[in-house]
Amino acid sequence: MAYTPLTSLDVSGARLAVRADLNVPLTHEGVGDATRIARFARGMKPLLDKGARVVVLSHLGRPDGEMTPALTTERLVPALSQALGRPVKFNDTCAGPTVERAGENLAPGEVMLCENLRFERGEELNDPNLGAQLAQLGDIYVNDAFSCCHRAHASTTSAVLAAKRVAVGPLFVEEMAALEGALTDPQSPSVAVIGGGSVQPRLGLLKRLAPRIDTLLLGGAIANAFLFARGYSIGRSRVEPEFAEEVLEIAALAEIAECRLMVPEDFVVAGFQRAGINHYPVPLGGVRANRRILDIGPNTVETYQKVLRKARTILWNGPMGTYETAPFDAGTKALAQTVAEQTRSGLAVSVAGGGDTLVALNKTGVAHDFTYVSTAGGAFLEWLEGREMPGLDALEQKAHAA
């Protein structure tokens, strides 16, 4: 993909309109998880030190084009200020002459956070008029939100096409480099750990990975789908039978590509998901009709760990079980700790992504040990699948027109 890294430009005194992704979970006290804010700030600090004047644009939650006090980005100001190590101004609009003048009045090294993009109806409608107004907020319009590039929104597409100069930010470059390294040129043996609570989002991913990865380790709902399609009893476990034929096609594709596709050999089951409930391991084929699969079993953990300890490249998307409830987080924890150990020892490059994945790794306390943990959520999956991403298309179109 053709793009201009912001770090390659002279930003001294330049007004930068930066589309960030500061869509973080909120609590009554403030920001619940500041990972995205910290990542964004890490890339912006050197640019501010060089005298850039930064206007930050982001969405927060789903206000559906309405001013929603609980979702004002003003709530992010303390966390962003702390992460940047400097005061952050706030403007209660994100488009129009008022915020444009406020941006022009910023001194070198100053930062202004604008109001929630999604308070504007035109944002999610990809309104070109809103896009043109957003583009006017900077001498350079910067996309530093790879995580939003799967959306055709005004701030990710129309603004890029309307801007005079366009660049991509440090976090964007970091995300792309990590993903391209893991998928397009993985060191062998390469392993992908694929789990999570839904099947459909992983089907395209598995089709794309099978010809590129040496081994696929499955858990969660996608493993249930393969077991169901092959006729194994999965009791009352979550299953999406409409995908049975497609998962068998993926198994055949993996066999042709000489990709080893591994499913659990045992499971931890219980009557239902609840902390403290009676639970026990059962072998493949031993799940009773009134039981649910809630985690991979101890034998599967051991088998998967052996594979991971030989891997040089590890890609992870989705937990192995219902990680939200102990003790059904044990499988995910054990594998995450193994990947972390391999990475710390310099034996493997590890890239993880997806909303549940990030939460699970943070809960385990090993996210910082992975080579790279993407905050891109849905964009992480869609890029890995090779699907069209409007934000990337706009950047390419702009680059070719230059």
C-alpha cells in the first residue's frame, strides 16, 4: 500500500488534523482501559516535541448522530493529557469555522481534542461536506486510526480525499508493519491460535490463513463448529449449524495447503457458565447432551503448548473458552503465558488482535510480552481476511492522484 508516513515529514509548526481511535471503555470514574490512548500518545509525543500543532479527532461509543453527554470526548481529556505529558485543550465541536480557528491558534507543541465525531450525523454517512470540513482542520490530514479503516466514514474516507496533504500516523504504520510481517512473510514454523465466541467472523480468516500458516490451533466457537460438522457430540455448547458445510470446505483447503488444522482433544464442561459451578474434563466425543463446552481441556493445553514452543511466528485471535468466568479462562491463560515466554526468550514473533483477545491478554497480564497486540478490533480481522477496507482504499486513491 502506498502511503506517506507522518514521521517522514517536517512537522515543525505544522497544524496536524489527526484521526485517532480513542474509543475506549468508560467507567463512572473515567477511562476503564487506556491502552489505545497510551499507544496513540506514544507516537504523538515526538511530533509535539518537534513543534507540531495537533488537532485530535476521534469517535467514542455509538451516539447515532446525537449529542450524548455520557459519550463526550471531553471525558478523555485527563487520560490523554496524562499520556502526552502536557495539557490538552478541548473544543466542543469537531467541524466548522469555530474549531478551525481554534486549531489555527494553537501554539507549537499544543494539543486540542475535538468533540465526538459521531455526534455529527454525517460521520457514519460518509458525508463529503463533513469530510471537507474535517480536512480543513489541518495543513496535513493524518490517519492514525488503522482500527477504523474498515468503515466508510467521513473522517476515514471523505476527509482523506478532500485534504490537500495526507499522511499516516505512527500507530497506523506500527499496526501495518506488524500485521504484514505476521501474514505476508511469517517465519516457519508459523502458528495461528483462533478462538472466540462466534463462528462467522473467523471463516474468512481461516480461508486466508490456511495457505499461509503451518498450523492452526482452534478453540472456542470455531472449534465447536468443526466438531459439530464432523459428527462429534458437543452437548448444549454454542454452535452455528448453518456453517457446517463451509467449515468442512476449510478443512479440505487446509489439507490441500498442507496446513495442520488442530481441534481440541478434550474439554472442560459444566451444566452452564457460572463461577464455582461443578466442572470437569471430558475427552473428544464424551460431551453429554446436558453439558456445555466452556474451555479447552488439560490435554489440549499440553498439546497446543508443544506446538507453540516450536513456533517462530504466532498469530492470535480469540480466546479458547469463556475467559470472562474463572475457571474457564485457564486454557486461554496457559497458552497466553506460553506465547509470552517464547516471545520474551526471543524465540518467536507474536501478534495478537481483536477486542476479546486484547481483554483476555490484559486479564492474564501478558499483553506487554507479545511482540505486538493490535487495538484494531474489527479492522484486524478484516485486514487479515483480505477484505476491502474503505479507509485504506481512500489513502491509496489519494496517493495515486498525487
